[in-house]
Amino acid sequence: MHSSTAVELPSASDSASEPTPEGCQAPEQCQASPVRLCLLPAGTEATLHSIDDDQARSLLRSLGVMGTCRLRVCQAGNPCVIQVRSTRIGISLRTAESVCVVPESQSPTAATLRP
């Protein structure tokens, strides 16, 4: 049996404004501006938005990075070290480039989400 996955592509009007990272929803669709994980400095807290690469998605899911989990960038660069719950995970720059997150400073409930 063959299954298919629907992928929502941005419309032409979306691309006329500031470009959205490939694979990330347009900001008006998610109420915040997703950015690439690799662009965040150490110390930034963020919420997972999406993962473009299928292999990276599978790997990160196996390590507990899934859904809309919260994470913190412990080290920027290559490797990029993130903390999810109480676990630190080192990921390659290539993997970090495929991850879209919403920095907590953009979230109206950021102050209430701290552990």
C-alpha cells in the first residue's frame, strides 16, 4: 500500500515579503517568526517549529526532539549543542540548519514557560 504526505507550499504572495526559511511555515500561519536553529546564539531558549530534513527529523525524534518541545542553545556553531529537558545533545551544523524554531522572546507566554 502506498501512502502520501501532503506538503503545504507558500503562495506567491508569501514570497513577496520577507523570505521564510524553506520548510518553515510563513509567519502569518504560525503567529510567530520561525528561524533556523543554527542562527541562534548560545543561551537562547526556543520552541521547536519544524524540521526540513527527513533523516534529521528521524534522528532528532529518537533523541526526544519532537512536536513543539522547548530547547535551549548551549553552544552555537559546529557542533551545535542544545538542551531538551535535562539532556544536552550535540548536532552537526547541517542538522541545525534544517531545524526551524521560534525563539521564546517572541512568545507571549515565554516568562511562564521557564522550568
